[in-house]
Amino acid sequence: MKMKCPVCGKLIDYENNPWKPFCSKNCKIIDLWNWLHENYSIKVEEINEKITLEEENNDKDNSLWRSRKNGQ
Ligand SMILES: [Zn+2]
């Protein structure tokens, strides 16, 4: 059975995989780190909100480019 690593998206064998559902020890650590980050750092959430607002502004700037891309 094949499945995708939830961290990097790599296809991996589910059986005989000591790090499942991840592809490797690295991805398991990354996922744990992300989880800890999300749960224990309020500052990161504030930064993410700022990034989201900036992305929305960028979307408006890129609207011409986007409509061109969709038209193809
Ligand atoms: Zn992975």
C-alpha cells in the first residue's frame, strides 16, 4: 500500500515503515515541530495574520497577471 507523506508529499510504502505516516524521521520531527509551534506560539499566529493580509494585497496587484494566466 502506497501513501503520501503528509509533510513533504512523497509517495511511501505504508508497510514496514517505522516513521508512518511520514516518509522519514525528518518529516516526523518537522510535523511535531509544526504542531508545537502552532499550539504554543501566539506570536507566530499574529505573524501569519500579517502575511495573509499582505498576500491579499498582492492578489489585487497580480489580478492582471492572473486573468492573463486563466485566459490561456
Ligand atoms: Zn516526508
